[in-house]
Amino acid sequence: MRRPVVPWGGRGTEAATSDTDATSDTEPTSDTEPPSEWQHGTRNLHVYAAAGAAVLVAIFAAARGAGAWGTDSVGADRFYSILAVLMLLTAAFGATFWWPAGSGGRRRSPSLPSRTPRVRYVETAGRGGTEIAGRRSVFGLLLAMVLCGTFLSLGAAVEVVVGNEGLPLVALLLALVAGVCLVFLLEVALGRIRAGSLVLGPDGIRLRGWFVESYLPWVSVRGLRAVDRGFPEIWIEGHGSAAWARRRTSRVFPFERLPPEPRIEVDSRHLAVDPVQLYRFLEFYVEHPRHRRELGTPAAAERLAEGPPFTVDDE
């Protein structure tokens, strides 16, 4: 049965804690766009307030660290300069990660940037698939933050040890922070933490998150659900007996959760595509099994790039 299409943040949007079987027999609603307050990000004012605070701290730290470029600079100047860079990166990461994704479809607000889908052909498990890439700019900012934090904490720990007798507790704490940052960077180098992607193939759906992987075959998919967590999220729900494969790619950093039941949870902030456009794209292949054979071909990429409404060509 066709699953309902609901606007994120609007009336009828599923809560993240709602029962997964509550709407299994719900009739479809009319196609609607997300409300204007979601499009303009007013629900995320606290995020932009935090980003603004980070910028103010960065300005203060930059002023204090201005002597780092002089001949009489001291260690404190260098660390203030690194702190300024870290705060600017933090502000950029927060603003970019929570940037409104737009309304989807063809009726986007002209004042907002659209998120152009990044799609490519990939081979997975010996089969071709259509990969919707993750937002590498966001992931790159995260890496830059961690790298900057490593320099700041490790350098400060060395300065404290050199400037004091013995081994002060603050030096141990700073070294511990630096160690955590280094482990994170090592996991990235080993491929355990990645920018992620969503791959749709004729066999099923694979999600590669930053810290987890999940797979559902099409025969196990029973429907979609739009969920509001303060940001758009898409749940690809499986049957209770679904052949659901999942694993944590990083056991050190459990920042992404795996749901307790067969389900792929697609966080819209991680993918380089409008969430409403992605919902309609997934819905099309859930409802039209015969068209799944085009996944992994240029036809699927062209369909996603054109945007909804997605029409049936030969069925």
C-alpha cells in the first residue's frame, strides 16, 4: 500500500518516538511542501546563536593571539591563534550542517540555495548501484575541527609539562583529549569513519553513515516514513522478518545509533540532496518495483536530477 507523504514539521509529521505500526493503513495525503518556517531554518535559531557565539570567541582569541606573528611571540599567542581557527571552524560546521535543505521539487524558494544531488555509479557486492553522495564539505569541516583540536590540546600539554615541574593533572587531561582526536583521525584514515552515502541498487538499499552501515533488500521494505527530529529524516521501514544487515564501522565513537528493529534511518543533513526530493525518489522505487532495474544506470541519475514528480515511463 502506498505510504503517506507528509511535510516535515507540519501537521501529520511523525514524531521520532511514534509507534512504527501506527500508520500502516493510513491513506495517502495530498502532496505538500514543508512549511515556510522549516525552509528558512527558524527552528534552528539556537544553532545559529551558538555559531555566532563561536565567532565572537574566535575574534577574541584572534585579538589575543595577534602577537603570534611577531618576533616576541610566546606560546600563549600561538594557542590563541589555533583557538581562533578552531572556533571559526566550529561556527562554519554548525551553520553548514544545519543549513536548511530547501523545499524539494520544482517550487524551491529562490532566496535559498538548492542542494544539487551528487550521484554516481558504484559497484557493491558485485552489482551496480546508484550512489547519492554524502556532504563532503561538512565532513571536511569536521575533520579540520578535529585536526585543529589535536594541535591545540597536544601543544598545550607539551607547554604545560615544559613550564612546570612534574606532570600536572591538566597536562594529562590535555593529552587525553589529544589522544581521542588522534584515534578519530586514525579511524578516518582506516576508512572506519567516512563521509557516507546512500546506495540504491536493484537488490536493495545500503546506507553508509559516518559511523554505521545498514542494508535492506527491496523485498523486505514495507514502506517509508517522514520523521521530524528537528531536522528531516527518512525512515525506510522493513518487515519484522526482514533480512536486515547492519554494523558499527567504529566501535570507539558510537555517535550514530542503530535502530532496534529493521529500519534504515536516513539523516538528511548527511546527504547532498534535498530531503523531499530524496523522499519522492525512494517512494517511486518502493511503489514501482519494475523500475528498480534502472538503478545503477544513467536513467536513475537523470530521474533524480530532474526532480519530482517522478513519472512512470513503461509500466
